[in-house]
Amino acid sequence: MIRMETIANNTLRLEESVRATLLQADEALLTQALAGHHPTDLAEVMERLINEDAIRVFRALDSERAAEVLDELNQQKARYLLDNEVPERIAALLDLLPMDDAAEVLAESATPERQEALLSQWTDQEDAAEVRELLSYPKSSAGRLMTEKFMRLTPELTVEEAFAAVRQADAEVETLSDLYVMEGQRLVGVLSLRDLVRAKSAQCLTDVMTRNIVSVKVDTDQEEVARLISRYDFLAMPVLHSDGTMAGIVTVDDIVDVLTEEQTEDALKQSAISAEPGVINAPYFSVPIWRVVKSRVGWLVLLFVAETATGAVLRHFEDELAKVVALSFFVPLLIGTGGNTGAQTVSTIIRGIALREIRGSDTGRVLVRELISGVLLGILLGLIAFGRAMLWGSGVQLSLVVALSILAICTWANTIGSLIPLAANKLKIDPALVSAPLITTLVDATGLVIYLTIAHKLLTQLH
């Protein structure tokens, strides 16, 4: 078993070896240092090199590995290579890649003019035309991810004849795990290689294939494709044109990349970081500082302004704080608890929405469920807070204020934490984009209002 630590150490040693070899300016030694290493590891090393050294490494690679490295590189480094390497070599390398991978590299790292210039130099113009078709589909759609190289069979074939066809399949066919039974351009059935192996040789494919086909359209969003492949444990998903004819397939290896990208984007959004193309999924050191600042400053300014509401609340209750100074000791505890409670609820609801476990019609059920959860959490934390306040010598009155405030704030944070993502989803706004930043700011201000209002009412009455 290869451990992650071993992979990281091997990559580090490779990087050190490459850097040392580059200093010697000996291309033969560089080729020798790169021999036998996996394209993914080579791409990781190249991403950590300056552009001039990265292109030297790229030129020292054989065509097959250079093509795979080009597919693995991040957007910035791939763009540099496409702009500075000999166009004829780039075109030849792209022609070696599966069509969907070649289309992805071109879409992410080349302008439309550069795309066309490179495609025009392909040896196989039929493949180039297919890549152009992939590039014509909307970004983040099934059409952009699919490949047209899949195994086609006809329904009248026997199992034995199907095996013979599979053995003679084109080397460019993306996968043989799933086989597609076609009548003309229409998909009529699907069967796995496992189904074929287990069937009797004389059986007709119509008796073996599955007719209940799960498929997507070319304009289906990639997130929906990923959800369906995950739901049904598919290794590939058929993609159809709007008229029902077969367009291609999306394979699970591309979906893994989609899931990684989408999870990264959601994580950035929940941290109030703009998921810009130049920032998302880019290695930490490859992103220019000005882009880092740009991706973070927008929400920070907005939240900074919104947080002034907290100051306004404190000024409004200035007299209460002056009379009972000990009230201020519990402010961080209360607003921190409210923010954490709300953040947990937001994360849970966003996940439920993303997995389609929560739908628009479930709003009422969700609110009731989170309201009850908030009350129970508030009671438990309130009891702990009461005991903690007593240990600090705050007295029964102030300890009771803190406990009741915790109960109210947890209930409120849970309720509003479920409502914000549901409302955002209803308004067709990405819940991850607005929910986490808003809940912290909102609970800070409203939590103080709840706490100081309870203190004002309860302490006045008890005095």
C-alpha cells in the first residue's frame, strides 16, 4: 500500500532532483532525472517551478508523458505552456489526449483564437472537429465533459458476437466497463462488461441489456451529472442531444474532478472567499497575492460594515453595561456560541439541499426540526453556562440571564441558520455564497440584542 506520506516524500525528492539538474544545464541529465516518474508527480513539480524552468522540464519529456502532464497542470501553468511552446508540438500533444481532456485544456488555458489555431494543426481533423463540438457546449455542462469515443453495439448481436466486437474496439474508446446498444443514433439499451461475461454465448443482446436507461442532456449541469453518477454508482453516464440521439458519455474520472472543484468552490464561498477561476483549485503558491486580496476583500468589506451593527447595539445598551459591568464578560461567549450554532445549521442545510435531501416543499418541516434542535441545544448549553457563571462568582441573577440568553440565542441561531439557505435556494442564489457569511454577522448583532434585552428586563425586575 502506498501511503500519502510516501507520495509526498517521493514528490519532494523528485523536485529536489529536478532543481539540482536544472542548475547543471544538461538536458541529457534532465531527461534521465525525469525518467520513470508518473505524469501527475511531474505536473506537481512543474507547478512549483518558475515558468522558464517548467518549460525546460516539459520539453525534456517524451510526447506521451508530456500530453498527460499537460492534462494534469493547473490553469496558469498550462496557459503559459500553450502560449510559449512550439504550437505544432502542443497541437500534437493535445491530439494524443482523449477528446474531453483536450477540450478541457483548451477551454481553461487558451483564448478562442488560440484554440482554433491549435486545432487547425491537428493531424486528425475529424478528432479536431469533435473537440470543436465539445467546446461549443456551455461551460460546466455534460456536453463539455463528455467523450464521443464509447463502445457501440447493435441489438441483434449475440453475446459471443458482442465479445468479438469488444476485442476489436478502437484503442481510443474511453471505457469498456459500460457498453451501449444503439439502433442508428438512438440508445436503446445499456449493459456492463460484467453482464456480458455472465450471459450465455448464444443469447441476444436484447435479452441481456437494460432498457431502463438513466441519461442526461448535453446541457445538463455538471453538478447534476455528478449527483446522478454518485446516486446510481455508475462508471459512465450516457449523454443525449435534445432530440434524443446519443451524443456521448461522461466517465467517472471526469466526475471526480468535478466533485473536487465543486467542493472547493463551496468551501471558499462558505469562508466568504470569491471563487474566481484564477483562485479556485489553483495551488496555494501559484495564485498572485493581488488575486488573493481581490478574492477576499469584497465580502470582508461588506461584513465589516455589517458588523458595525454590533457596535450600535452595545452603544444602545450602554447604561445597562455601565451598571452591571460583569455583563460584558459574557459577550464573547454568547455571540461565539450563537455563531457556531448557526454555522453548524447552515452547513447541514446546504449539504441537504446539495444532495436533494431537502426540497422547497420541506421548508416547514426543516424549520420545526431546527427549532426543536435549537431549544434542546440551548437547554444543554444553558445549564453548562449557568454553572460556569456561578463558578466565576457572578451570582444567581446574572447566571440566570446568561443561561436564558444561551437558550434564546441557540434557538434563534438554529432557526435563522436554516431559513437563510432555504430562502437563498428559493431565490435561485447559491446558498453557500450567502449563508455562512451572513449567519455570523446576523447572529452577532441579534444575539447581543437578545442578551442585553433579557439582562435589562430580568435584572431590573430582580433589583
